[in-house]
Amino acid sequence: MEARPTGPHGTLIWSGQLGRPRAELRRVGDRTVLTIGKRQITVRDDAVVRHRAGLLYQRLIIEHPGEPTFTHRYRLHWALQLAPLWETTYDRWSAEADDDGLGLVEVLGGTDDWVDPTDG
């Protein structure tokens, strides 16, 4: 994804929807700032970023050594939650199209626990 300038708020690196709130990742000076709705966190290079999927909700987890963990829980639309059950070719690319959080974690260099439902 190509970063594009957006004025005094820094350079927009990524934007998407994490549940109801809008999320934006920006480069502001030498900091990387993630804003989700009214919440904001500076993501440092030493951060551990993970995406975890549950039955009813997804979690974005950002951990910095020695600081409280930042966790954002969000739900996908019900049809997207059930998609792996009725779409026989559902794979990682389908999951990324349904959940913007997977793309965000990839941009931040994190990990996810997405598992192909066809894997034994």
C-alpha cells in the first residue's frame, strides 16, 4: 500500500474498519500512530502486534515491553462471521477481504492465528 500525505496529521499509511469505528495508521514525524475511533496508540518498533480471531469477535493486541497491553475487540458483520462455514473455497485471501484487521497487522509486521478451515 502506498502512503499518501494528508496534511498536518501526518502521512496516512493504512485505513480501514475495525468493527464500527474507523481506524487509521499514520506516520507523524518519527512516530507511527494508530487511531481507532477515539482511542490512539503510538506503535513503536519493539511492539508485538497480534490478531486473534474468536467465534464472535476479533482482537487486535499491541504489546510494548513494560507497558499495559492495548487490546481492541471488534465484531464483523454476522454474514462475514459465518462465511467460512458456507463458502467452500474460503481461504486467507477471503479472510483478508472480510477483516481489515488482518491487513493492519500485516502492515505493522505482526502475526495472526488465521487457520484455513479446510486444513485437517
